[in-house]
Amino acid sequence: MLSCDVGRLTSRIIMLILSVLLFGPAWAAPMAQPARLVAENAAPISFTVVKGPPGACGPGCDRWIAAEGKIDGAAAARFRRFLKQIGDIRLPIYLHSPGGNLEQALAIGTMLRERKFTARVGRTIVEECGFEAQDGDVCVKLKQSGRELHGEVWLRNAQCNSACPYLILGAVTREIAPETSLAVHSPHVILNFTGGAPTREMRTAALQQALSRADHMVADYLKRMGVDAGLLTVARSVRFEDMRVLTREEIVRFGIDRREQAETPWVFENANRSLIHKTVTRRKEGEQLFRTVQLRLICSDAGRFQLDYQRPVPPAGFVSVALASEPGRLSFYFPPRRAAGQEAWALHVGKPQLDKLAAIGQFELAEGTLTNGQWQFQPVQFTSEGFSQAFERLVATCPPGKPAAPLAARNIATSPAK
């Protein structure tokens, strides 16, 4: 709570930054939906230690802190008690929050810096909630119980909006994965005067003073956390009623997450058809813009699979995509499917080949272009983080397989892109 004197009147100013932003499906270009203010009765942010399967929160990591809900006026004190309770254990923290009280977010961010936290944006799906909604009363009470729970991290649609991006800046290591969002806007100031009815001039002066103090407070915090002041400039350019999702270029430029390539792990999804998928956003050396690509693996049976690769349509010319595999390259089928500025390539692969790729720790694709009669290949490497576990779950859902001969490397297609 901020306070300032305006003439003979005392104003008590509470800064709230609340909004929710949702995202569309993963197997398509991410589409932002209109922001809406979070409900006043939204659950306050909870801090919970969660245990998952091996690798659930990265290589060698199976326990993390889930921080979810609105950043309320008592959040910092609650987090301080939580840190005292868990002691000196070093766990990453996953944030999923629509925002809330700015001062509380900065206070929690300062604690993250003192403890040298790694922070990521991600939702935690708690196993003990069963069929109850993750944001329903039953599940919220479980998350607030102080018990260690069980679950898994889900990145799609995870959000850190409004005051939450300032909170995450306190971490020493910040990782903003594809399929998650950071969104900002201007603060909303509530003026509560006591001692009489203020004049319009008094209200205007108090509002300007409160906003100026907030700007100085945030600017000082950004400097201490090593983040570019351009973040504050962008936030102040957006009305409180609106929301601005930061682009990958801005996330890197402001120093929030400086990685030139960010990936999700491979994730199993049992929807209309079982599949595993991952999303990657990357920028080539010398380029200004990031591009997002996606991989998806589905099964024909337990021994045969289709690997799909979706990317933005490249400039016109002769193009190809191949999977690097011993003893050569396996070319994706030509032509790719194209729609809405995206193209999807497909390749049939066998289980032995996928097992081999999983064992070496990475996938490598070769994107080819035909220049002056010569093929030029640009390698694109992806980690296999989460692949073994996700692939095992996928195979368990596939129909029985038939013995199949190993696939041979095919000649590269030489048809032009349209």
C-alpha cells in the first residue's frame, strides 16, 4: 500500500494489476485471445512443493515449487513463511498467475534473487485433485494445505501476466518456454481518500503522484535485476483495460530470457488421437526475428510412426526437409501441406530409428534449399528432453505392430516451393 499527502487530505493508494490472457491450441500458430479482468474472488497465490516423475521439471529434476493464483496483499509474507518451511532445498519455481499487487510481486521477486532461484512459466496439474478443476475450490484447498503433492508441469496456456512478469524477473535464471506467455499493461490505481471529498484537482494530483512513484519503484527494480527499462516503456504504453503479450524478440531484448533457442520438452497428449509433440522458437545468427516450429509424432501401430514438422513457409524456391539418421538423411515427403502461412512436412519412421534418436539426446533436421544447382543444408537441432517418457506413453496406446523392413534414405525432392 502506498500513501501520500495531498493538501489536507490523506490518500491511501493500492496498486492492483489484474488480467487474464488465454492462448489457442499448440498445433497451430499461437493466437492470443482478448484479455479480461480477473475475478475479485480469484484464489490468492499458493506455493506448493510438487513431486513428479523423473525429468518432470527438466533433466534430473522431479520436484518443483508451483506458484499459482492472484498475487494478493499478503503474498510476500506467505512466501517468506513458505521458504522458511522448506529450508535450504534448491527447487525451480513454476509460475501461473494473472497478476495482482505490484508491490507484493516486487517483494517476492527480491526473495527469488536472494535465494538464486530458477523461475519458469508453467501450470502444475495436481494428481490429488482427480477430476476436480485445477482452479476449483477443492483443488485450491489442496494446494494451500502445505502438503507435498504429486503432479506434472503443463506449459500450454500457462501465463504470467500483469504484475507476475516483474515477480519472475527476480530469479537468477529465467526460462520462458514457447506456448507460455508474459503479458503487461499499465497499473490500475485505486485512490481511497479519508477526511472529506477530494476535488478533481486533488484526485488528478494524487493519481499522477502514485503513478510516478510506481514508475520509479519499477525502474529501480528493473535496474537491480539487470533488465532493460524498455519493459516499463512497453507496459506504460498499454491501457490497464488491455493486455500486451511480449514477443520473443522483446523477451530477449529486455533480458528476461536471453536464449536464442527455447524449447518445450516432448509431451504426451491423449486427445482425439494420442500423440507426442514439442514446440521450438529460434532465431538464426544474424536474423532479427524468431520463428516457431513444431514437431508431432503419431503412431500407425506400435512399430510405425509419422513425424510431422510444421514451420513458417519459406521464401519461394526449391526446398526440402530431412531427418538426419545413420547412414544418411531421411527426406520428408514432398510437397508439404500449406495453410495460413505455415507448412507441415511428414515422414514415416520406425520404432528402432526413434529409439536410436532418443539415445543420442537430440534430433537433427536438415532444411535444404537449392542454390545454383547445389543443395545447401542448414542443420536444426532439438533436444530429446522428455522424449523417452512421452514416447513410452504413446507406444502404450498404439495398436500392435507388424514386422517392417528398415526404411532406406530417399532422394531429396527437387520441386519448387509455391
